[in-house]
Amino acid sequence: MTSLSLNLVLPARVGALPSLAEKPIPYLITSILLLSITYCAGGRRPKLPVLNPKTTTQEFMVRSKQLFEEGRKKFPNQPYMMKTYLGNAVVLPPRMLNEVKNLVELDFWPAVEKDHNGHLPGFESFKANYEGPNMINRHLTKSLNKYTKPLYQEAKLAVSDVLTESSDWHEMRPSRDLAALVARTSARLFLGEELCRNTDWVRASSAYTHTVFQAVQVLRQFPPVLRPIANRLLPICKQTRVALIACRDIMRPVVAARQARKLEASANGEPEPVYDDALEWCQKEYAADRDPADSQISLAMVAIHPTTDQLTETMIQIARHPELFELLREEITTVLGTEGIQKTALYNLKLLDSVIKESQRLKPVSISNFRRVAVSDVTLSSGLRLYKGDNVWIDVVRMWDSKVWEDAEKFDPYRFVKLRGTEKDHLAHLVSTSPEHMGFGHGRQACPGRFFAAHEMKILLCHMLLKYDWKIPEGCDHPPMAYGISLISNPRTTLMIRRRKEELDLDQLEIEA
């Protein structure tokens, strides 16, 4: 089985770091000063009870899900403070979501930068990206029709390469193999044919993505004020900086070559070459000082990790309920066989849409899919005052609430099919967001890429469902892992998979161009 290798040998481009053992005094003095500032400065805080004043960062990382459960019981339907790896966070009950979801005083991007240390060297791909949502909406969401064909074509090749054409049962590891599928398929649109199969770029960007998320988790174990020092000293953080430099070294010549071709065409009085991919969009939309490699990696991380996790959970749920194979294949052959491969046909795969959404309901990517930072002071209708710099979270408990969903703890593949055509139709679609289902967040800064993600997942699942059988080996169905506020499909989970003869030859269908 082929898969992307993450074991990239990176050049030693970052200089040797000062040894803490040889020169400890500067680090100790700096640490003491920073800690003094942290504990003496105090600062304004909302007047709320603190759930867990004695919780350490390490304890929060492994007990976060239990802490949210304790908060709901101790402060039912009320706001409270929780001590987290970011310091204190204001946890609001879901009933307050509609009030705060569109407040301009609460912003998503500073939360991302703060949460992932985007201000530190090596983590620049997590810098606040205000241009990104507009770019995605303008160039991608409104033009999904014309990208169906390249996505389908790349998905076909990627599925064959990664899952193989073997008709014998063989093992696949979803956390690895689905990441390769999503990376290949997304890169076709983000980078065009020029780079999407460039092995150097695929290896370098995969190595960086793998390393930077490890580094983020390691740094979360340190108080925010000490993370710049930890970033300077820790080997995993040094690897992250080196990996990012490798990505930039690959990307910059590509950007320069494109610019040179445009200048040459202009000088010769010829039409400039047109590039319709995210690399070109970023050049037009982003600030000139933003490195194109950072922009591409940022897009890749946003696209690859959540989509891989969602595909993994969907495949696992289908394997747990094998009767779905026949039902989903029947829907795919009926709809695509009649309508061809186009945006409207994918929209009409209502059972598949419901299965993905129900999988997401039971296991979203985060315990809190609404995370914001207050960029200015704001007073809520209850009188609660939030101060600039406050972390503001809302947990996703209503996604599992038996008062909201019938048999909420059970997987019901038809749950959202049954809502179609009713007064709750607006809740029925995979891309819909609401206080009851925050799989893609909610409000003015809900995930802008959810329409593309849904499109891509359905294309990949159509290929996989028609062309492959899969099952969970005995003893390999591991529950999701909670780490910090992340809910992660267990990386130890494996599936057995084999090639089958499909009922419908997708290659013979008309594809929307």
C-alpha cells in the first residue's frame, strides 16, 4: 500500500541553539521576570466562579472532557470560568450562542493564533488570516461547479494509489491513508497540476504539518508566557522551524517562475498565462509580506486535518453498521447514474449527507467549536462584561443532548434525512450550522470551507463506497481520544479493505466541467 511518508530529511538550516546547561542564567532570569509579570499584573476578569482553580495545564489536557461535564453540572445553564492551557477561559452556556455568534467584539482568528502560537517562529502558518474566508467564498464556494471535474479526477487517482487495486483484504490506517487521500485531492485545487503531485512539496508540507501539530501540543503544556523560551529550546520546535523553511524553499521558485512567465508574456505583447488555483488566489488576496508557502500550508491544515478526521469517523460508522453499504451504494448508483457527477447530484445524495452529519454530531473535532477572543470590551444582555483579551468558549453539549435529539446517544443514519421537507429542513444539511449542531461552528465566522469540504468528502466516499469493501478487525475499534479541547479519531484504529467490482462505472458518467 502506498502512502505519504512523513520521514522527511530536512536540511540543517537553523543555527545551533544556546545550551541551557551551559548558559542557564539568562533563561532563568527571563523566566522569573515573565512569571512575575504574569502573577503580579493581575488584570481585569469577568466576575464569574472558577470551576477548577487548581487544575494544572497537563491535567486539563487529559481531563478536559470531564471538566466540561463537571462545569455543566456545577453551573447548569450559567457562564463560568475554566482554567485551561491558555489561562482562564469564559465558558458560556449554549443558550447564549445566538446572542454572541455575530458579535464583532469576539473574533475567531486571534483565538486560532493564540491557541496555536502563530506569533512564534515556525508557527507562522497559524497567524490570523482575515483574508482567507473572503478568498474562499469569492474564488471557491461560488465556483464549486467548475472544480467538480478536477476534484473527481484527482480523487480517482489518489484512491487507486493509496487504497490500491488489491481484491484481497489488507490493512489500512485511516489517520494515515485518508490524510494522504485528502491531501492529494485538495492539492489539485490549491496548487494546480503543477505542484499537486510534486513529491518534494507533498513530503515537505506533510512533514511540516505532522511536526507542527506535535509542537503545538507540546507547547500547550507550558504557560503562555514561557512558550517563546520553550519554542527556542525544544527539539520538536526546532524541527518545526526547519520544516517550514524547507516548504518555503520549494514554493518560492514556483511563485517566481509564474511571475517571470507573466512578465515575459507582457513584454512580448502576449496574454499573460492564467492560473486558477489557490496559489494564485493567495497572491491576489493576501498581503505582499505573507509568504506563499505559509499561506498554502495554512490552507492545507484547515482542509486536511478536519476533513480527514470526519472521513475517518464516517468510514468507522459505516463499518459498524454494514447494512449501510448496500443502502448508500443504491443511492449513489441511482442519483449519479441519472444526473452524472455534478454539484446538484452530490447535493441529492441525502442519505450519504445524513450519515456524514450524524457521524460529525457524535464526534465533532472539538469539545468547543465556538472559540473566540474578545478584541474589545463588550457587555452582554445579562450584564456579564467580557474584557479585551478574554478567551470565550461555548461547548458542543447540545449536539449530544437528549432534550434536543431523540436517542441522542445512538447513531441514526436517517436522522437528518427525516428532517428534510419539515420545519427543521434548515438543520438537515451537512453544511448547515445551528446551536444544536456546531460541527462547523456557528455564526458569522462559521467554517467558510465547509461547502468545499462536503463536496470533497462526498466525491471521495462515492469512489470508496462503489469500489471498496471495508470492515473493522476484531479488537481494533478504539474510541475517540480527547486531548485538550480536541476530539480525535483514535490513530490506533485500523480497517481491513479490499477492491470490489463497482455497480456503476463512474468513468463513464458525464462530469460537470
